[in-house]
Amino acid sequence: MTLNQLKPSSMVQSMPIHFPRWRRRIYSIIGLLIALIGVVAVATAIGSVHIPFLTTFRSLLSQLPLVDITSGLSSTTETIIMEIRLPRVILAGLVGAALALAGAAYQGLFRNPLADPYLIGVAQGASLGAVVGFILPINWHGMGFGIIPILAFAGAIISVAIVYSLARVGKTLPVTTLILAGVALGALWGSIVSYLIITSGEKMHGILFWLMGSFALSQWSEVKVVLPYIVVGVAVILIYSRSLNIMQLNEEQAQQLGVNVEKVKLILLAAATLITAAAVSFVGTIGFVGILVPHAVRLVWGPDYRFLLPLSVLSGAIFLILADLVARTALAPTEIPIGVITAVCGAPFFLYLLRRKKRVVFF
Amino acid sequence: MIKLELQSVDIAYGHNMVVKDLNFEVMPGEMVGLIGPNGSGKSTIIKAISRVITLCSGKIMLDGKDVFKMPRGDLARSLGVVPQMSILPSAFTAFEVVLMGRNPHLGLLQYEGERDFTITWRAMEMTATHSLAQRKVGELSGGEIQRIVIARVLTQEPKSILLDEPTANLDIRHQVDILDLIKNLCLENNLMVVIALHDLNLAAQYCDRLILINNGQVHAQGTPEEVITSQNMKEVYGADSCVYAHPVNGLPAVLVKAGNSHHAKPRSMIQGGIV
């Protein structure tokens, strides 16, 4: 049957233009992309050592290919911008993008507004790995960073793998069992972590700082390790955004609309877990980004995952770069743990959005 | 020409056999009603045909091809399903939900184009839901949601449609609206329609053929007159019912009488004031 051959109904009415809303979302994506570039530049310019904005911009531009500007900076300033601030800003952007996207993907996958990237044991697994790394007397610096990120990453992946194998029923993966297994295993890891912290003695401060998250020690070597995971994971999740939309119906209807639900679940789960693990392994389990950013995006631009996902990537990056900027400048030279900033700045903004749109269904 | 064949189909939930050795065929342009008591396996059969659950044994052939060996996308292009209770994501607009029907026609990286929008809009006109296009589905009534789901199925451009109790929870007017719509679609487009219905009177009015399912097996099949008989009603539903001819078109109509199931107490006892 083709609908073109069908007799039109008596009430023929020309199709209204549905594109403006879509166009608005596409403009928003472009707008946020420009804003992100601006935020990167501004965040690189601000810091404890005063460097004028214009100088910073020229220095950044001179690094781009095809741009023929000599920065004309002293090597010290150049080092501060290129080796200290820029990797930190970029790592914050990557982590923010990854956490926001993973949060949006988990919320869609579980059809649950309370889902965040840490729901199924990623964060607790990473924390356990990291704490073990702090306690073990290993001094290995093979790739420009220590053992802690590697153990954190391994802890996150192993944790989700255990949850996954526990939750599997035959060939299917029921979402409720997955969440429950994740929460239970997360609680187990959490209690081990608490015990290890109490008995860790003088290492306690370092551990607690890691758990709340910090970009203080960001370097290019870390960016290089994290970047490929996040780029691949983000690409995979974005490819499946239409399937994620259809899975909002429910699994049965999604199958009847031609979506291979079990395959899509597995792919999205793997990709979201991978980017979350990569994001937290270097900078700690930064909270609030993964649950707040996707909801804020939903409130402003609607629930369509094809726009929600890219908009979450951009908003997450911008949000965490700004949060990190506050974390390192507000009480300089003391650094505030970034997890504190994300909640303190993010919660009021989110509550404002929620109040402003309280009469609208948004999930 | 698309034809549906169930060949000695067995379905079980765990060790509990729900459907046993089920055989039937549906031809194009035919509207077939699945009737039977609660738990007789009607919904299970619909789910199996749309490959949401697996078979223990037997085969389901659609157009000569095994449903369980087709890619899901191919199946969704030839078979659309209207489920019993449609849970729709409340924040999406009606248009967005209907547009989802285009999914099986689109590649992984493809976005909907002009043609997809036109087909979607056409389907919404046919189901009289075009005025709801920009409303959020969370704000719609049960009847409107059911029509949106039917529009979504039409947007799939299927050759056959399965419906599982599409009129449950609807008032009489909306029941008739929905079934008239489906009947017309079936006639005008030579669609194959399989519809599970509780309401025997509606089934008799709208279906060309009825299949009476009891305990996962075909108890009787044929025209409404052949299937809806006092004898069959007694055997399957266990209640004495009265089958009459509809005063307008002579199709069978079932009227029930209070107090004739095995739970019933003598009427005098009720009046005697137990309550």
C-alpha cells in the first residue's frame, strides 16, 4: 500500500510547516557550537596569572593550521596558555560532553528521568579502582600519568560487565533488572570504598578530593588518552538517536517499528559506559552534570533525541568548562572540588528552568 | 499478494503452554477477528506474529517468508501493529509520534525528507488526527491516542495490520469510529487485517471471518454466523448466552443475562439482604 494512492479524506488541509521548530533546534546547535568556542577561549584567558584576552586569542589562533599569525608571546606566557590552561579547558569540555551525553543516553535507554551516568555502577566501580590505586604502593608513571586512572577505568568497566552479566535473562536484558543489579552492586562497592577511606590514614585527603572530582592535574597526555574513547562513543550514540526516540514508546512497539531493541540496548549501553569510564577515570566522579544537563536541554528544546543528544554534548562541555573556571578562580589559589561547583551553580539554574516550565510535560 | 499462514504454532511462557498447535490463514483484503475469553491466547498470537515473542515450534509465514527469519526492518515494512495499551512518551508531539512510523523505511543515518512528511500528514488526515499534530501526546485522550497509533501504523505503509483490542477503554462512539476506519482501510487498500476483540457484537459486525480461540487452540472458525452460536458460546465462555440476529443487518448479536454464570447465587438470596 502506498498512501499516495489513497483517496484523500474530505477534510483535506494542506500540511502546516513543521520545519520552523526543527530549524530552531538546528540554529541552536550552531549557536551552542559558537558559544563553546567562545567559552574555550575565555576560560583559557582567565586564570591566576593575568594574560590579556587578545593575547590569548592570538596565541590560540596561531596554533591552528592555515592561520599565519605569530603569537609574539614570551615563552612563559605561551607555556601557561598552551601547556597548563588549554589542556585543562579541553579535558573539562570533553568530560562534560561525555557525562551529559551518557546521562541523556541512559535516561532514554531506561526511560527513566532519574537515570544518570552513574546509575549502573560506573562511578562506584571507578571509585573502588581509584581508591585501590591510592592505597597500593605502586609508583608507575608509564604514560605520563599514574596507576590511578587505569585502575579507575578498569574498575568502571568491570563493574558494569558484572552488572550486565547478572542482569541478563536469556537473550534479553530487562532494563529493571539492569538498574537493580547496578544499584545493588554500586552499594557494595560504595561500602568497600567507605571502609578503605576510613582506614587510609594520610591518603584520605587525596582520595576524597579525587571522589569529588578535579581538573587540577590535567595534561595533554590525558587529553590524548581520553579523546579517542569519547569521540568514538559520542559518534556511536549519536548514530542511534532515532532508535532511541522510538524506544521511548516501549520495547514491544519499538520492535514492531523495526528496531532491533536488544542490539541497540547493548550498543548504547557499551558506548555510554565507555565514555563515562573514560571521563571519570582521570578527573574523578563529578556529579550532577549527567542528570542536570540533559534535563535542562529537554526543558528548553524538547525530547527529540536527535537534537537532545548533540545539544547535550555541547551544553555539557560548556557547563563543565565554566564550572571548572569557577572552581579554580573563585577562591584562588585554593581549588574548590568541581563536584561542589556543579551542584551549587547547576541546581539553582535547573530549578529555575523547572519552575518556569512547570506546566509542561517534558520527559 | 500478502498472505499470513500459521502452521502448527506452539507458544509457551516458561513451562506454561499458552498456544497449542494453532493453524490458520488470512488472505489479503480480509478482516479477521480473533475472539475468545481472557487468557485464551489472542494477544500472545498477535505478539508472535509481530515477532515480539518466540515460538516453541511451528512456523509463521508472511507472504511465503518465515517471519522469524526476516530482518526486523523488512517485517515492519509489511506488518504494522496497534497494541492493546499504547504507552506513548508524553513529551513528544503527535506529529513526531506518527513520524516514527517511517523508521523502517529510513537508513541508520538518514533523516526524514519531504516524502516522509507528506505520508505522515496523509495518515494523520485519514485518521482525523491532523488537528492534533502539534499537541503533546501526554495531553490527548484515549481515543485520540488510539487514532494516533493507527496513523503511525499507516505511516509504515504496511500490507497487513494487526490490532490487539484497539477499542478497549473506548466509548461506543469511538469504538465504532476506529473500527469503521480500519474496515475502510482494509477494503480500499486490500489490506490484511487481524484484529483481536473482546466484544463479540463488534467482532460480528465488522469482521469477514472470525476465529474463536479457546485454551490456545482454534475452537471454531468461519463467518460470524457460523462462529457465534449459542453452542459455541456455552462451550467456550461457559455461560448461557442468548444469540439473536441483529435487527438491522441480521448478523449475530450476543445478549447476556445476569446471574447465569457458575458464580451466580439464586436471585432470591441476593434480594434476601446479604449485603
